[in-house]
Amino acid sequence: MIICKSAAEIEKLRRCGKLVRDLLEEAREQVRPGVTTLELEAFVERRLKQAGAKPAFKGYRGYPCCLCASVNEQIVHGIPSDRRLNEGDIVSLDLGVIIDGYYGDAALTVPVGAISEPLKRLLRVTEESLYLAIDQVRLGNRLGDVSSAVEEYVVRNGFSVVREFVGHGIGRQLHEEPQIPNFGSPGYGPVLKEGMVFAIEPMVNVGSPAMRVLDDRWTAVTVDGACSAHFEHMVAVTRNGPDVLTRL
């Protein structure tokens, strides 16, 4: 069942969304050549404690960290480690928080120093596909309108959409109904109603959409070794159009 939140609940989710976005922006500033993803994890964990919030990911189904840090060919769920970031890499940072029983979740992909023009284009197209999907979060539209907006734009620009991982509803649980694929057909799926809150998160590959999960049982990587990007926002359906709860 898709849950419609009250105005008061949406404000609580906005508080979560603001914190997760603020911490991601702070983590972005820590990204530079030579930094390890474990150092990024330590920074985020410290800031979470200072903010009085709980990590949403650490301990979730056994995940060991607060932050997911996925480098280059890693699509999502990269476990922070001693891996050092190099000039020209890209790293996707995905973070979830809990405040007073409500969840926040967002992600962005960050260049490490100067990156190639093809990678700049990957990041731009992935983020733009997210905002095209957000624009479809309107009363009376259907979930397929949101999903298809991502796929159409990504494919038109020569990239591919990961199909095994999807966005989701969010509220008092990290993952609520509905699932939100980054592919689909316009005009299909549940009708969007006021108070629905979604975490929309395109995951876009340079090459094939095929992926596999490493032996750590978390890190998803592209089968062909090509790079992947990931952006995510929390969005509420309102009478006045989409309300991005993780906006700066």
C-alpha cells in the first residue's frame, strides 16, 4: 500500500531531507585525490553524531557503514574502504539518516579533481534525468510517467539505465511502497496523490546496463567495467507540484 503523509509528517521528512543533503554537501567538499572512502565514512559518521541523528544504512540488512561510496564502475552500495580516490575518478555518495523515527535519503556523484569530458556528460545527463523525473511528480500523473522520463532521456543521450535497483517510497521506513524503476511506460502504474513521498534515484551506466554484485554481497558493479553515476532526491506530491525535500 502506498502511504500518503500528512503535512506535519512531510515537514518531519523535510527536516531529515535537509540534514542528509547538508551532510552530502559537506562530504562533497572532502572529496579530493588521495582521500580514502573510509575517511569519507568517518567524516560523515562524526557529523551525524554531532547532529544528533542516526544512520539509516548502518546495520540495515547487515550493511556495515553509514555511507555508501561507489567509485567509477561501482554502481551503488560501495562499502567504504582504504581505497584512495585518484584524479579523474568519480565517486557516488549515498546517505540515509533517521530523525525521530523518520527517514531521509539522497545521493550525488562527485568528480575527483579534473575529470574527462565524457564523465562530465555522464554526471550531467544522470542529474538532468532526475530533474525530468521530478517534474512528473504531479497530482493525477502516474508512476510510469516518472519512470519513463528517466529512461527516455538517458537512452536518447546514449547511456543505459540500471534495471536491478530502483527508487522507493520513504517515510517511517527507509523503503516503502511503491518501487520506482528508472524505466517504464508513461500512463501506467498508480495515480500520484497528495502526500505521497518518493526517493527517486537514477543509476546510469556509460556502457551496458548489466551489473553484478561483488563477493562482499553489497557492492554492485558494471559487468563491462564502464563508469556509472547515481543521483537521488526525496520528493513529495503536492497540489502545487513536486516538493523536493532534499533541495539545498
